[in-house]
Amino acid sequence: MKRFKLSLRLNKLSPYLFAEIDNQKQRLRQQGKALIDLSIGDPDILAPRGMLKVLCRSARLKENQRYALDRGKYSLRGAIKRWFRKRFGVLLSEEREILPLIGSKEGLVHFPLAFVNPQDYIILPSPAYPGYQGAAILAGARIYHLSLKEENNFLPDLERIPLRIRNKAKIIYLNYPNNPTTVLAPPDFLKRVVSFCARYGIIVVYDNAYSEIYFGRKPLSILEIKGAKEIACEFHSFSKTFSMTGFRIGWACGNKKLIDGLLKVKTNVDSGVFSALQDAAAYSLDKEEQYVANLRKTIKRRRDIFLEGIKKLGFEKIWAESTFYVWSKLPSKFHSSLSFCQLLLRKGVVSTPGIGFGSNSDRFVRFALTVDFRQLKQATALMGRI
């Protein structure tokens, strides 16, 4: 029988971090092991009830059961325009500067296919959401990893990028509020990003999926920065803002030529977002502001309870500024995030090793605040004195 080999590009892809964690969880549960899952950012909180009613009602309409338009419904693009102007003070064109997506991950991964040729560089932060690495590999790009260091509050030092990389780079991925580190990007930093990328002709792919999960200072859109619309495409997610992870809907917005390039890719790989889901998403943006405020309060309370618990366990350097994650340096006697997370797993707590986000993060661990208060307290009790 003929043996089929994977393509070179797929062989370059490491096993997807969260798929591997999920496989390990399933094996343990099949063995009867009870687990508290603080690994994947998939909230246990129900999506807005009003949105669900709109979705069910809209799904019954025959016109919504047909192929969706590639650019998405005008009504959804209009809702995004209104929400973006109210939230960030930025005016977008619903005709050319907004594109609904089948989840922001889909757009983030497909985007390089529109603009990157073999041998072009993509600049990736490290640590970072693993999907960026996959996007670069699938596009056939060369990768330059730009370290996010603790001493620089996990902001990249753009001046450390060698000139030869700057001149060959097509894209830089940035993500603030940041997963996994939780830090925010100050205005001065975003201004430096826009100036730097405009100087070298680098596209900014700005992942703003966690823009509404904050506890103090409001996160910015890079499109608030003067000149950003010339070089930036920003991505947003209903998954995080409205706890709609399984629904798969998000959007891209920004420079119209960048949006057109992504649209051209999408017209060749998908047939748009389910139209009834677009109606439900538009409703959420227009009507569910209080839901988002309540979500923030819940996540903040969970964060405070969890931090109180782990600070007693030897965790001294902790970041939990935004998102629904806690990023922490390992207690001093531990040196491997993988072995540390395996230890927690034996205690019944699932976490994410820092090494999965980049090679320079092996002394860190990420916890997701995606279970209720009782389970968070139970998790810290199970972890014991480590």
C-alpha cells in the first residue's frame, strides 16, 4: 500500500499546544481522574441569552440558510462600525474597512497568505499565542522571534530587530492585551510601533481579541494611533467579549487594501459566516453592553480569589493585568514549566506550560480563570504547598 507523506510545511508545524493538552486531559478522565481545568481560555460563562434568542429566531429564516455573502451582512458591519466608534472613537467604513471572520483565529492564520512570499520574514513575539507561528509556517515565511522580556514589561524592543530583518519583513504580529502575559500596551509604545512599521513598510497584524477583558485602564485599538490605518489590520473576537467561543465569529478591520487581500483569500477557502450568527453577533454589539460589564466583574473576582490562593504557595512574580489569564513565574525551586505542569496535573489541576508559548518562557506557567469561584479555591487547595 502506498504511503502518504505530509507536506513539508505540515512537518514543520509542532503539535498544537492546546490539542495536546486536550488529548492528555481526555486520557486522564477516561482513567477516572477528576480534573480542574485551568488551561484553555474557554470560559464556562453562558453567552448572552438575548443573543441566543436572536440566533434561534434568525436561523429559522430561509434567507439565512443560504450561502452568506463573502463580505458579511451589511447589518453586522454596521454594528461593528457603531461599536468601534463608541468604544475607540475610530470611524471605520462598513464598505471597505470591516470584514467578518469565522473566528479571529481564522483571519489571523489566513492573513499572511495574502501578502507573504517565500523567503519574506514575519516577526513574531515570543511568548505568543501559538497560532501566529502556524500562520507563518503555512505561508512559507521565514520567522524572526522578538523576545518579550519581563524587564521590559513584556513589550518588544523594536530597535533590537536587525536591519536585514526589517528590510525583508512583511508582517509583525502583536497582541495587547497580551496572551499569555496579560499586560497592556501604552499609547507611546503603539506610536513607536506605527512609526517603525511605516518606516520599513511592515504590516501590523494587531490581535485585539481581549480588548474588553480589563480591570483598570481601558485597552487601546492600534487604529486610534495616527497613521495606523495606513499599515495596520486589527482583529477582534466575539469569543472573548461575549463568551461565544464555540460559535466561531470575529472580525478584521483597518486598512482597506489589507482587508481586500484577506477577503480574496477567504473567498477561495470558505463561504462566509452563517447569516443567522451574524444577526446574533450584531445584536450582541448593539444590546449587550451590560453583559460585558458583568463579565469583567466576574473575571476580576475570580482573579482576586485565585491570586490570593497562589501567593501563599510560593508564586511571587505574577501578572494578571487583563484577559482571563494569570501569568506567573514558577516558584524558585522549579526550572521547567513542562515538569511543573505535569506535577500539577498529578494533583488534579490542568495548567499551560510557558514553554508552549515560546522557548524563552520555560520559567513561566499560565492559568485560565475559566471555572467558577469554588473550583478556583479547590484548585489552590489541591496544588498545596509546592
